[in-house]
Amino acid sequence: MTSTSTLERSAGGRLTAVRWTRAQWMLLLVLCTVLALDALDVSMVGVALPSIGTELHLGTESLQWIVSAYVLGYGSLLLLGGRMADLLGRRRIFLIALSVFAAASLLGGLVDDPALLIATRFVKGLAAAFTAPAAFSIITTNFAEGRERNRALSIFTTFGASGFSLGLVVGGLMTALSWRWTFLVSVPVAVAVVILGLRYIPRDGAAGKAAGKAAGKAADGEPESGHDVWGAITLAGGMLGLVYTLVSAPGNGWGSVATIAGFVASTAVLAAFAVIENRVKHPLIRFSILKEGWVARANLSAVGLFGSYLSFQFILTLYLQSVLGWSPLGMALALLPTGLLVASSAPFADRLIERFGAPRLILTGLASLTLGYVLFLRVGTSPNYVTDILPSVLLLGVGFALAFPSINVQATTGIRDAEQGLAAGLIQTSTQVGAALVLAVTTAMVSGHGNAPEAGAAVDAAAMLEQYRPGLILSAAVAVAALLIAATPSLSRGPRQEPGAESDGRPLDPQ
């Protein structure tokens, strides 16, 4: 079996070779492709929104659901997906869910009914809720903690960020043919990955079964006898209700009976989720995991990172295409530098983490992201690309490249193998649900600031810019909040450790 190697520092400080076999590289490629496919799906459809709105006669609120249905379906069951992967087999869950994803993509590209289109997006999100944490935990259980795992996770997460960024270009190319191709292009890729996965994803053997049994033990050491189904139902129901209420509030009125009842009901269901998790013998999420290391701050940072960017992209796509008249491909090429920066960082992400520490890279990345949003606020109705848009595009690329892999490393470092699925599901839940909530608030602010026209309708550019400006300000504010949270010293008990510090024998560098 051929192999390649990376370098790992021994406890004595000497660099030794860590050899990865061809099978390990192929395994990583399979898993990275799926994460990139998940991210591509969000950004490709984002580019196609004006075209979808024009053909199906949809306004801003309805278009928002095409994005939110996916990320909300994704985020609402990620915790359950992670635990199911731990308990029922990562390989099995991964392959079944990916097959469902392919089928939903095919259906979405063929339908004409807006409600059915949104439903297929939700199903795709549910499928991704099982593939993503399964892929994440397959990596963390097949690559040793330390530099080897850091490198694998850096490549994995960079593929996701690259897929999201480069998906703008792919989406522009597909939309130039038809918006339906932004759905259909995923089908052959997903089918190919299923075939490769059958060969290269290791079966859950003795190690996997041991991890599954360990994951099924409660704090008192008793084996698990079931799954937290009610926890999954209340989490999904509460989040769905909250987002729906936020999006519907401008139309119904913020003080209307429907809006108030929606908020009360959603809050009650989420409170029931918290009660269930604290009382059930085998909870969907062990809340005490948030006290370990950087877990809480990493998850909140992920909300700020992805939530602010998805909302920014949503507004930017509608404004550049619907108001300024840019073509989908033109807009995608304008944002291409972001994708190139993120993609080109893949070979160096793990080295940057080892040299500077993930916390510093998270802070730097979030600061770059914030500055990019603030600079974009000066854009007018006749922007100059080089001076008005490109600086923000470059800063967003740097921010994503530094912060995204570092946040994921921080969220899983020090977590035992039996709970890697839980940790992976938690960080991805924060990413997706946070994005859905921030996007819902953004849409509510934009809709409440004026009457948003249907995509393709004639509009006044200056008026539309003013209508979108509160959403742009919100993206910047969310990024600032994430930056402040990441800069806050940890409140968890026990010594704080930098990722990889245990493996290379260097003194710990407290933040």
C-alpha cells in the first residue's frame, strides 16, 4: 500500500513522520467531498434565488425559506444525527443519508411547485444532518488526536468553507443554464461518493462498537437502552416555530396575536427541550460538555461566523442581481477571490494552528470578517468593484480561512472518542441553526423596513439599498458579538490547553 507522510513532533521535540496510506487519503477525500457538497448546496442556491423568484413569482420572504428550509433541517437534527452515528454505526448512517440527499436533489431540480421545492430543501437538510456529523466523527476516530487529527480536520473544514465560497461560481455557471441545475448537479457527485464510500469507509469494527457502547453509557456507567426522541422532536419543533415566527412577523405585525403566540409557543417548546435534556436518562446533548475547554465559545463563534456571512450573502445576492442588474455569473466571479483564498489555505491551515494556536486565529479571522462587513456599508448604488467591493471580498476570504477550521478544531479537542459524534453535531448545529436564526432576523428587518418587491420587479436602487442596509448592519453586529465572545477568557474549570499542546511537549500558552 502506498503512503505519504506528514510530520509530527514527538514528546521530546523531535519531528517524526506520520504516514497516511492511500486508503486514508481516499477516506479523507470521500468525507471532504460530502462536506463540500453540503456547503455548495447552500451557496449555489443562494446565487439562483433571483432566477427562482422570477420564474416562480416569489417575494423576499418566500425566497428566504428556500435557504432557511435547508439550513434549518440541517441544524435541527444534527445532534440526533451525531448520536445516531455514534450508536448505530457511522458508515451505515453516512451512506444511507447521502443516498437520501441525492434523491431529494433530483426531485428538487424537477418540481415547479414552490411548496414542494421548499420541502425538498428541508429533506436535503435533514439528510445532511446525518452525513455531516458522521463524516466528522469518522475522521476523529480514524486519525489520532494531535497534529494528525488537526491536519485532517483542517483539510476537512477548509473543504467545507471552500465549497461554500466556490459554490458562488458554480452556482453562477449553473444558473446561466437554468436554476434547476443548481439542484441537479449534486446528484452525480453524491452517487459517486456513495460508491467510493462503500469501498473506502471502514466498517464499524471492534473499535467502533466499543465507542458506540461507551457513547451509550450514562454518567453513572449504566448502558443506554434508547434514544432521546422527544429531545430531537422538541428541538426541531422549537427552532422551526421560532424561525417561522420571525419571518412571518413583518407581515402579521410584531404585536399581533399570531406573532406573540408564535414566540410563546416556540419558547415553551425549547424550554421543554431543556427540561427533557436535564431529566432524561440518556440525553441528546450532555449540557456539561459546554463547560469543557473551548466548546461553548467555539459554538458561539460558529454562530457568529456563519450566521453573519449567510445573511450578508443573501442580501448581497439580491441587491447585486435584482437592483444593480448583475448577471449570476458576474456576481459569482466578483466574489471568487473569497473562495480562492479559502481554498488555497487548505495546505497551510494545520500549520497555522500549530504555530499560532487556534484561539488567536479565531480572533484574527473574526476581526477580518467584521472589518469586511463594516467596509461594505459604504457601498452606494453605483459601486466601483476594485475600491468598494473587492476589499470586503478579500477580508471575508481571510476571515473564513483563518476562523472556520480553527473553530472546528477548538470545538472537538479533548473530547473522548465516544462523544466525538456529539461534539461534531453540536458545532455543526450551532453553525446551521445560528445561520437560520440570523437569516430569519435579517429577513424580518429587511421586510419590516419596506415592502420588498418580487424578484425581477422594477425597483429604485437607492430605496432598495436603504431597505437592505439594516440587514448589512446586523451582519456586522453579529460578527462583532462573536469576536467579543471569542476574546472573553474561559470560565470553565481546570487548566486550559491549546490544541496539540499535549502532543508536542511544548509549554501551555494560556490565553
